[in-house]
Amino acid sequence: MSIKKAYNTRAAARRRQRRLRARIALFMLAGGVLLVFAGLLALGERGPLAGLIPDRGTPRLQVSQDFVDLGAFRVGEPAHVTFTLTNTGDGPLRIKEQPYVEVVEGCCPPVPAVSSSVIMPGEQASLTLAFTMHAGMGGPHDFRVHLQTNDPAAPERELVVLSDWLE
């Protein structure tokens, strides 16, 4: 065998070996991507793909109480109320947007805090309002918290919070 032919044979073998290594690396990368996607999909409604997976079942929102009268407070004292939100249905309950507070009487609505925007069947979340009135803000306060969910029986719930602030 001539030197030139032997060189060409070795070069061809090296090229074949590089192509084989590239194919193996590509298959390993594709397999890794598939494993990561399968893992995210397995997390289901709690994972980062929760919004992409269609809901199964029907959610039902149960609220611990729809009406709370906190009573009288001195101006400057903190007040808070927590509503327990329970999903009694068999599908994921989604809080569609940040609940908003309507001021019927008084001033300075609190900002509601929700512990979770997705509540799985049988699980609970909390909606909390914490607020304080200052000098000049005394008198009765009537807040209506509007909560929008994917519960087909009651897509919007209104929670009433009353308080009376003494100067």
C-alpha cells in the first residue's frame, strides 16, 4: 500500500470517527432535552408548564367566610383579616388576576395578598388584608374584595370587610 493511500485511509477513518462522535453527542443532547421536558410534564399542574396543560375536572371555590365585621379600632392600630380559600372541586382552581378592593365607604383600601394563584383539589390558600388607618381617616370603612376564579358556578366572589376607626 502506498503512503498516500494509507494516509487517505487513516484520514477517512478519523472523519468517520468524528462524525460518529458528533452523532452520539447529538443523540445524547436530544435525549437530555426529552428527559427534562418529561420531568416538567410530570410535575403537572404544580410545575412551570401548569398554564400549558389543560385543566381536567371542575374547580369549586369555598371561602371560609364572605362577610367579616372587624369591629372598632383606634386610629393607628393595625387590623388584619384572613380568608381561607378551599378548592372543593376535582379540578385545579385558578385565581385569574390579583383580587381588587372596592371602597364602598371610607378610604385607603388595603392590598390583598394571596398565598397561591393555583389551588389544587382538596387544598387551601389564604387571602389576607392588613391595614391601618391614620389621623383623619376615622369612621366606618366598608371594603369589598373582588376575587375572580375559574369556578364555573361562581366566577366572581365578593368578600365584605367592615371596620370602624375611632379618632
